[in-house]
Amino acid sequence: MLRWLVGLMLAWLLCLVAQPAAAEGRSAPGAAAVAADLGSSDGTPLAQVDDLRRQLDAIPAELDEHDDGRATLADINAIGQAAERIVTRRSGELAELDKRLEGLGPAPEKGAPADAPDVAEQRKALTRQRSAVDAELKLARLVAVDAEQRGADLVRQRRAQFRAALTMRTESPLSPSFWRNLRNAAPRDAARLQALGADLRAAFDATLKSPQRASMFGHLALALLLALAGPSLAERLLMRALPLRLPAARLRRTLLAAVAILTHVFIIGTALQLAWSAITLGGVSSDALHALQQASLRATIYASFVVALGHALLLRRRSSWRLLPISDDLARRLSPFPWWIAGLSALGTFMADLNAIVGVSLSAEALVQALFALLLALNVGAALGHIRATPGHGDTGAGADGAADAARDDGRPLWLGLILAAAGIAVGVAIVALALGFVALAGTVTRQVVWSGVVFASTYLLMQLGDDLCDALLSSRGSFGARVRDVLGLEARLLDQTAVLASGVLRVLLFFYMGVALMAPLGTDPDELFRRGTTVDHSLRIGDLTLSPQALLTAVAVVAAGFLGIRLLKQWLSARYFPHTTLEPGMQSSITTLLGYVGAVIVIAAALAGLGISVERIAWVASALSVGIGFGLQAIVQNFISGLILLAERPVKVGDWVVLGDTEGDVRRVNVRATEIQLADRSTVIVPNSEFITKTVRNMTLDSAQGRVLLRLPAPLDTDARRMRELILQTFETHPEILQAPAPSVTLEGVQNGTLTFLAIGYVGSPRRVSGVRSDMLFAILDALRGADMALSPPATTTVSPSSGTAESSPPAQPA
């Protein structure tokens, strides 16, 4: 279909006959001319303000009936940009002059001694120069404002023209008068087409008679070869080369589809450009031929893009590479429609441009719009019929592939159903409007339906490509993500979250530009819409605070770079610097944590400064919220201050064994709000930092890392106390984990109620080993006493205390 379209356009160009449309005289320069006057940032002279004013005044204030205003709007925008450039340059020069004048000091008042002659002369020259720069600056600002107002007024006129065209009613194509008017205007239209054909034949004949004749045939042969064999050959090469250079992931499918579309468009566009260059090698051309060349290129490139996009999404012969979740049967039935819709919409657009170039009658223009609106509506309706007729089950006879396709067809999303329903209603409205004579409305509706489908399909492809790129480059599953994880020491979960977040940001941007693109046929130039959407100078003012896209991007970049730098610094300190110091691990952890919090505060302050929120404003907000913080956030502030005290004074540090009430365990992490304590059963208790400041805390490893095993062993009054002491002491001395310095001891603590109480104390290397060693000692002592025909009497108690603390009793134990 596309090759047929290119051939049809070439044949049409060879047989067209039309008079070149007289170019509308306009003294205002084009956008390119104004852009040339802009200069560049490397010192090129700027445009003169007086020239810009004359150019702006020369632009007509009212649009012509047949002028869509796009070229005029481009000229106005170029003039406005030139004026803004002058404003920027002169503002900097004015600020520099003010600094130089300030350096000379204040001007002498009346009666005061005069300046030195050289100072007075310099002040006079600077003042005169400042007045000139200030005057030019004010004039440039006035031109920029006028250009903006003229552009806005032009946009309003274009919208009014568009609304008027939609409501205009002509003769219905079903009425005899429509065809009678067309027959009456046919001779005049044919004469205009013959004039254009004469220009085209003149250019062709001039090339045939020139020395470039052989080059012309070479260009035409190459163009024909590219158009016929180029797309299929490029697709085969991409299918063989690209998958070998990409990982086995979804990125293969989406990237191959995107590259194939771009390659297809480039090849077809190059082919048509070669054909046109072959015709104009003789040097004969005209404004009408140039406009015809541009119209044919636009139509062909658009058609090639739509065809390539439909082929990439459907992939009738390679279901495993298909991007759309549809069955093979539906893909096969939909495969012809991208060709027909692309060919008809591109040909209709080309014919509309051709009518504008030669200035055909209103009847001929209405016929072209009605014909292509009807054909497009019928094709879109047929495609929607195939989609609606497809059941929610795939091919039953396709084996495993059919089952997979069937699973993909189930559960059609609600938004897709709404889009299909809206498209069906639009097709019906277009046909009814066409029958009633609202040809412009019917053409606009059908073009909008086709354009919306192209925009939706392009957005879907770009979303899939963005998701696959983020997954391949940022997630931990990709090779690049794995290298980033190894270099930066990031967690796999954090990388996956970053990939999902980046994908979400890309989707939001694509949704924004999808909405901008959907509005393009509705009376606004897409170039204007995208220019507005990508302008970073627009801002949002909230009170005295101005938020602009550029400031937001700067703040985001500062936050991202700042936190990345903090993480790299902390990693370097922990892995490279601290191991070569004598700082203990607890101090290293405290320093790293404090640096992280201080760096985070600095980064956030810098980001807020990038947004225009200074430190003074932050302090003012903090003071305004101090009452609320004092009451509502009292506990959080108390824990925060307590955390800073813990990190600074370090009464409790990472690695300490502490006892806080009923909680006993290792300090694993000290944060600014809470401290993490790991218990003996490997569970973690989160304790607010204020608990360590306001309550009594036993730090069993503050001065010494040793733990103490303390046993209180009751025995009957008639027990041989010395023999029992020797047995208990021998048991302590033989245990491998009991330290010999300080040496274990066994003393007779007292005699009460007919019971001897022996106090046995032994020291171990760590308080974490006290519980296990105590159990071992009890088993060993009981065995030794039974071997010596000795026994304990109830109650028998055991207590563990730090090496420098006082002994405490534990709850009574059961009789041994």
C-alpha cells in the first residue's frame, strides 16, 4: 500500500496541471530570517530593536480567510525570542554598569567638592552608556510583550476560524446541487491544475536537457529501489543483528520495533526526496513546486510511520515478538488496516494541501474532504468491527501458542472499551454529518479519530520501551544494574524501586505529551503546543514564591546528586578510611550516622534554595510552627534531641550489651529517633531514645567487655562447707570459658534459717556468653555434688551481674 502510495504521488506529480499560486506578499521576514538575526551565545551581534519593531508592525493583525496562520505565528514567535534575547543580554550589561558606577562612589551633591576630572569623565560616560542600555532594554521588553500579545490574539483568531469551519454547512453530497456545482467549477479547477502540471513538466524537461540527465535516472532508480526493497531488507538485517547485541529480555522486542519504525520512515522519506531531487536537477523550480514537494514529503513520512507502527505492533508472522496482547487471528485480520488507513489519511492530507496550493474551488475541496472522510470512516468502522467481533478467547486450534494468546485476550481493560466505544460513536457522527452536509465537521472528526489512534499506539510503544529500558538499565536484574549495585553497594530492592519510579516518571511525561498531541488537529498547531509544553520559562507563582520547571528540575538534580554523594562518602569512610584508624566500631558508626544527617540537612537546604526558598524563610516557618511542634510533636522532638545526645556523648554505642527495664541485648543501631536492640532470640526491639536519657540503663560493656556469672547455692546446715566450696571452685576453674584473671571465687555468704548460702562468682569474656556458661556451671555443679554425696537445699538462686556491679538475686528456682 505504501509503495503504491509513493508511486501514485509520483504519477500524480507527472500529470498535474496547475497554475502556481501567487505567493502572499508580506514584508515581514520569515522565522528563519529572524532566527538568523538572533545570533548565538558566542558573541554574534543581536538583532536591532528597531528592526524587530518594524518586522512586528509589518505582520497583518487579521488572518486571511485561507491562511491558517502557522507561518505568521512562527514569525511572531521568532521576533519575541529575539526580543527576549536582547532583554537577557542587556539586563546583564545593565547590572555590570551599575556595579561600575557603584564602585565610583555616590555622585557629589551640590556644594560638595567635585570629583576628580578623570572620575567625573568616567562617571559621565558610564551614565550615558547606562541610559542607552536601559532605553534599549525597555524597548526590547515592550517588543517581547507586544509579540506575546499578538501571538495570543492570532491563536484566538485561528480557534475562531476553526470553530466557524466546523459549523459551516455546504450542499450534501447526496443532493444533486452538490454535483452540479462541482461540474460547473471543474473547468476552472482543471485549468489551475494544468498550470501546476506545466511547471512540473518544465522542471522535468529542463533536467532531461541538462548535463544532469544521467544523474536524474540514477536518482530515480535509487529511489525506486529504496521504496520497493529497502524496508524489507532493513527489517531482515535488524532481526539478525540487533537481538545478538541485546540481552534476552523484553527490551529486544520494543527496541527492535522502535528502530524498525525509524528505519522505515527514513528509507521511504529518503526515496521520495531522491525522486524530487531528480526532477529539480535542472535548476528549474517555483514556489508552488516547493510547496508541493513539502506536502508530498509530509504525507509520505506520515504514511510510512503509521504503516511501520502498525506492523511493529501487530507482527502477524512473529507472534512471540508481538507487543500487543492479541491473538494471532485478530492480528491477521487487523494487519491490512494500517496500510489502508495510512494510505487514505496521507493521500487525503496531500490532496488538501494540493488544493490549497492551486486554489481550487470550494466544491472540489468539499469533494476531497467528503470522499476521504467517508473512506476513512468506513475503514475505521471495519477495524472496530473486527475488534468487537473477536471473542474473549484466542484461537482454539493454535496449540500452546493459541492458549497463550487466549490468555492475553481475556479481561479487556475498561479504558480500552471506552476508547473503542468513543471511536465507534465518532465514526457514526462523521457519517451522519457528511450526509447532512457538514463536510468540514465530518473530515475533522475522522482525522481526529485516526490521529488519536496513531497517538495512542505511539504512546503505548514508547511506554513499553521506557519500561523495558528502565528495567534493563536500572533494575538489579540487568547487567548494567548489577554493575551499579556492585560499585555503589546498593541493595537490589532499592535498584528495583528506582527502576519502577523512573518508569512511572516517564509514563507521566508521555501522558502529558500524549494529551498535547491529541489536541493538535483541534485548531492548534502541534509545534506551538509542544513548544509550550517544553518551555522552561513558564512558572507558577504562590504568594512570593515562584515555582518554575527549571527550578524544580534543579532541585531534583541537587537532591539526587547530594544524596548519592552522601552515600558514597559514608561508604568510603566505612570501607576505606575508618579501618586505618584507631576508632572503635561504635564511634565509627556514630560519626557516619551524624555525617549522613548533617549532609541530608545541607542537601535539602540547597534544594530549597534552588526553588527560591531561602534559609530565612525556613527559619520563619520554623518559628511560626514552633508552638505546634512544642505540643503536637513533643515526643518526636524529645527523641530527636535524645538521639543527638546519644550520638555525641555515647553513653550507649553500637555493640554495647545493655539492660533497659525488661529489655536486654545488643545495641545494633543508634538513630536520631530510636535505638535498635537485638535480643538473645534474634528479635529486635525499637526503643525511643528518650528512654536512654530519662531512665536508668545498665551498660554491661561500657568500661569492660567481661560478663559475670553469679550463683547463689543454698545447702543444709550439716554440709561440709569447705568440701563443698572446693567442689564448686574446682567446677568454675575447669570450665574453658571462665577467665582466670580475675579468678573465680566461692564464699560463704551467710547462714540463715538452717541454710548455708554459698556465693560463687566467675568471669567470662563477654556478657553475651553469661547465660550459656551459667547453665553449664549449674549442670557441672549438680553432677559434682551428686558424685560427692552432697545436695543443695531449696531455694537455690542464680544471678548475673556485670563485672563492676552489685549482685542481685533472681527469682527462686525449683529444688535441685
